[in-house]
Amino acid sequence: MQNRWKILITDYVWASIEPERQVLAEIGAELIAAETGDAAELQKLAPTMDGLLTCWNPVREPVIAAAKKCQVIARYGIGLDNIDVEAATERGIIVTNVPAYCIDEVSDHSMGLLLACARKIPRFDHAVKNGVWDQNIGPEMNRIRGKTLGIVGFGRIGQAIIPKAKAFGLIINVCSPRTAPECIQQHGAQKVSFQELLSTSDFITIHAPLTSETRYMFSYAEFRAMKPTAYLINTARGGIVDTPALTTALRNAEIAGAGLDVLETEPPEENEELLTLENAIVTPHAAFVSKDAILELEVTAARCVAQVLTGQLPESVVNPSVLEQPNLRANF
């Protein structure tokens, strides 16, 4: 089949893009992977592309403006903070994401970080491997059962962690301003204000998107409002947490610890003080990773592109207003 369309992959973090290639080959689309994925390269390649697939690399207004033929920008993942959705919408470009993948993986990872913090697992492991056999290193441990878990955000992942946390005997509170209390109660949790969540939680886990409202949602004042025995878990976006404020709070024992899968700067700078603190556990934005989740991600994102190009409504449109615009580039 002769190639009818060109699709640009700005970046990816898995071994092969063969699943995407197979999905798009079925409609006669050629897949092109960027070499560096930087803005200059993307702007150079964009004019001939009918669609973009992007993971982490920024797809901002200059790239979108250069993509004169582009009908769809598909995000490998849930969050959209690396895409200028407004600029895409203005130009009649559909933006899609994959909202229903890695729910089990991220909620499992969040619980893993919670348990690692509460039970001092990395600290014990490091000590034993360095010849120290001592159950009393670090802060005193407390029983998990009966403690309170505060969940920030109530999307699919925030909901998925509830039964896992309840299995450990945790009491669940949720801060989600746009969610009705009855909906949260149906999941076995209670709706609380952000201030109440800060002051009452023994563990706080973040499952909110990064937006102008949530950026630096956790900063100096918030850490001072938390219990000194509380732990912060973040598997959402690094920009929700003010890194210098968190570093100060951990260094001064204003909170007990943190389990982080995401950072403001990824990978972190070599001199990042946060990485030197024993009460901070950091993993490399790996919460979403499993063989099953990655395959699902690749196939679903590519299928969204194929659907748009062949005149079908994709599975997930994050800017639905574009569908009513006279400058919509897709042909439905």
C-alpha cells in the first residue's frame, strides 16, 4: 500500500515502535521518529506531517504553527502539560490522549512508595548491604492500619488506589473540589477540604493533573500544615510540588518523608539536594511501566491517529470544541 500520510514521533522511552508502525501501516501511513526531538528538529519536520505522536517532548506553539497539514496530535499518556492544546485547537487540530492505561501500575507504585516510606525498606536495605544490622535506624515506625490516607484528585488512578489502601486498613479522605461527596462515598472514602486533608493525613498521595491551578500546590505553607509524621507520595507530575520547599521540609523534619516518582526537572540535576536526603525515596518516572501497559499505550495512541486520518472519531478527544470549528482539519 502506498503511504498516504506521514506521522512524526517526537520521542518515546520504550525499546521498539513496531506496534505503532503496524497499526499505522494498516492505513498506509509512514512513521518517522525524530532523532533528537528538540524544538528545532520538530519545527523542521512538522510541515510535511499529517499527525504527531508525543511522549514527553514539548509540542508548543511554534511546532504546531509549522505543522500546516497536521490533523491530530496524540499524547502517549494521560497528562497534557507538554502540549499547547489551545494552539492546536485554534488551528483545527484534534488532540488525543490515553486516559485509561497504567491505572493498575501507577496505583500499585503509589502503594509501593507508601509502604517503602512507612516501613523504611530502602533505608534498611542500604544499611544491611553496608554492614549495618540495626532495626532502629531512622525515624520510629508506626502501624499502618488505622492511619489516614489523603488522596488529592479523584480520577481513575485516585479511585483505583482506594481498595488497595483499604486492604491495609487505611482510612481514606479525598480532596477533589469538582467531585460530589456522594460519588466519593460510593468508593468508600470521605470528601474533605484541602486544608483538612493536609492537617489530618498520615500519608498524602497526589493523583491530579498539572495545571495552572495545581502547579506548586504543595509548597512551604502546605508542608508546615502537614503532620511532622506524615509522608508525601507523588506519582502525578513533579510541578505540583515545589522542590526547594519539599527539600527544606524533609531536611528540617517538618514532614517525615516523601516517595517520589516524578520531579520538576527530569532527569534531575547532578547537584539536586533532594537526592541526598535519606527520607526521600525517588524512582525515575517509572510508575506507568509494565510490558502490558506500554503495549496498550503504543497501540491505543497510534489507533487514535489512524482513526482521525480515516475519518473516524478517536477514542479520546481532549479538545472536543474543535469538532465544531469550521477550520477542523479532520474530515469526518
